[in-house]
Amino acid sequence: DALSIGGVIGTGLFLGTASSLKNGGPLGLLLGYLFVGSICYSTMITLGEMVAFLPIPGGFIKLAERFVDPAFAFAMGWNYWYGWTLTLPGSLSETRSSLLLKKIRS
């Protein structure tokens, strides 16, 4: 189903690919994915290096407190909470819509 594909791939990627392909072409789309992918890869490698160097309990927020600033870690914690507070209702709404669609089809 298209709904399950959209849920797996991600809404932003699923909806944003067409306009990116139209505006940048296939090479621009590939270069954009390579650029963002390299940033994500570098971030994960850096996080792994910091955890291997200093294994402290508390996750990445404690790492931000240790390596950057306690105020930055405080802001990160609230942003993390705020992001998941907004994500949860959207996921529940998507689940409800999926169940309603299955009920209508049967």
C-alpha cells in the first residue's frame, strides 16, 4: 500500500522527492542525498567517538553538557521532549487513519 510505503520511507522524503527531482534533476537529487548523508554519517561517527572516549550514563544530552555547555544540554533536553511531544499525536493519527482505511476496504 502507498500508505505503508509513506510510513516507512518518511513523509518528508516521500513528498519532497518529486519537487526536488523536478527542480534539481537526478544529478542534483543524488548530490543532495550524498551531501546530507555524509553529514548524518559524520555526526554518528563523531557521537560514537565521544561515547567510546568517555562512556558516561545519560546519553547524548550528558555528552552535550560535558563537551559544550550545561545550558546547551538543557535546551537540547527540552527540544528533544518537545519534538517527541509533537511526534506522538501525529503517529497516533496516522495509525488511526490506517486502521480506518483497512476497515473501509473490508
